[in-house]
Amino acid sequence: MDLVDCYQKVRARTEWICSPLQTEDYVVQPVEDVSPPKWHLGHTTWFFETFILKPYFAAYQEFDPNYNYVFNSYYETVGNRVIRTDRGNLSRPTVIDIYSYRKYVDDAMYHFLRGELPAEIEELMQLGFNHEEQHQELLFTDIKYILGHNPLFPAYKKDHEAPHVHEHTSSAFINMDEGIYEIGFEGEGFSFDNELNRHKVYLNAYQISPALVTNGEYLEFINAGGYQDFRHWHAEGWAWVNTHKVEAPMYWYLIDGNWHHYTLNGLEPLDLKAPVNHISYFEAYAYADWKQCRLPTEFEWEAASAKFNWGSRWEWTESSYLPYPGFAKAPGAIGEYNGKFMVNQKVLRGASEVTSPGHSRATYRNFFQTHLRWQYTGIRLAK
């Protein structure tokens, strides 16, 4: 592996994602879960400065001591930080300042990586690459939220080419036999610690859909009064629907009797054949219940994943985000990466159309809280 080449490609892609933005787009934080794009640019740079350059490159001089406070996300080990809800209040450092920061750190990284490296650096660099690729997906989803909640519904860029994803619906579910299945990552290559250790699980016989639920199929749920029928919802989900007056997936708009949805190309007529997107766990569960089905567990999903196409939407599962047998957190700040979030969250499997190339695998465990839907989330049914 050429670390310099990999580093350059990952860093360039992040800036490519941001290249269509206007300066004002970089600084907006509409809700707590969405970070301003300029914060992502700074945070991913801070990661390499904090975990590679400062501990391992003796010649390195910190760019700005205040940036540890500004761009630390949740690492208690590394010190105090700006609270997440205040990232949008950071008019300074400016966008220009942050691009200068990126260049400064990149230049130092190129100098460092061309020297003799400690044995553990490759593993840390791999984590840094995958961390930045996670933020590349977050950049797409956060930019979509920022622009999609602008009253003018501006396009991300006029010539944006989104993948044309259509589901070939079939009534025939995939039959999976009862038995013992091995779950978790093994082999060469990178994985996050929450994908370890590989272990056996017993699964009863089950069926799983070969296709994701489409917009057209979900529209049937809406037209049947699904958002007004408490019988299909968890109590917490029903309270969420009523408190927030939820009547459709995020970015859906009923205009002159016709459904439209916001995409990175702007506001468009709803594509009925595309997989439904931006669904909370609450909605996924309610739809499955309405269809007299259920959501698969993450183990059922992984065991069957070679039998269907996946990767256009993160797929809600019925599994709580918990450690695998033998899971152990790494010492220091790196150990805060996944384990501390293993509470009150549901696992999503797969990937999405904005996941970075090469960043997805069948054992990947994404996780979000049940009400969140700004990510590219969809539904696969099981029974």
C-alpha cells in the first residue's frame, strides 16, 4: 500500500465533494445532527494532526492550538470541545482559514509519510482514511439537509449525476434455512472494531425480501392512512409522529396533488420505482407491520446478504447496537470510536448511494437513533 497515494486520494475526494458549494453553504447548521461542511473539513484534518503528526512527527508545529477545541468531536481523552449544537456558531475560523489548515497538515503529512515510519502507523492511517470516508458520506447527507431545507430547494450542482436506482420488485422472498451462521469480519483488510469478533449465531428459518421497499410501495402505506393508524407504531414512534406532525418521509412534498421529493438535483417528481429514502426506524417498523412483515435482524441480514443486491440505502434492522462477544475497546482516544455509543441505537446494514467507493462491506455496522432520517435510510422486509 502506498500511503501517500491513498492519503492524497482520500483528501482530494473530500474537497471535490465540497467544490460545488458557495461560501454561505459551508457554515449552516440547521439542526444538531447536521454539522456545517466547513466543520467536517476541519475535523478530518484535526484527526490526522492529532493522532498522527503530533505524537509521531517530531518536526511538526501545531497549526493553531485553538483548533483542538474547535474540531474535537467527542474524544474525551483529547480534551474539551465546542458542543455539537454550537458548530454553526463558528463564523471563525473562516472557510479560507480551514482550507489553509488542510493544506498545512497535508504538506506535513506528505513530508512525514515519505520518511521512516513506526510499525503502527499503517493501521492508524487506515483508520484515518476510513474515518474521512465516513465524513465524506456525512458531507453529502448534511449538504442535502442544508440545501433541502432552504425554501428555494437549490440543487447541489446542476450537473450532479446521482445513481439511477430502481428496485425490481418480486413477491418471492428468499428462503433461509434454520441453522448456525458465522457473523462478523474476518480476513485481510480494514474493519472497525465493532465488526469483531467473528462468532456463531443460531437463526430460525426465515424469509427476506430480495428488494428494498420502493417509493410507490411506501406511498400505498401513506394513502392507506398508515400515519394515522396507531396500531402499526411503537408507542414512542406514535408519539414522535404526533409531536412532529409527520405525514411522509423526509424531503417529500405534496404539490398540487402530486408528490415531489428533494434530491441533490433539486426538487423533482417522486420516482415511484426508486427505493424509499430518509426513513426513520419508527417508519420502517410501522410499514413492515402494515405489510404483516417485520424488519430483519442484523444477523439475518448478514447471513443472507450474498443473495440480494444491497448498497443503495442503509437498511434498518431490528437489532440494537450492542458489542459482539469478546469485543474490547482499544486504549486511549481511539477506543472511543465505537464502543461508547453502544446504547439506545439501532443497527443499519449495507451502504448508500453516497457511501465512498470501497468503504462498504457486508459486515459493516452502522448505527443511529430511532427517530433519525437525514441519512440515506431504507427498508427491507423479512418474515
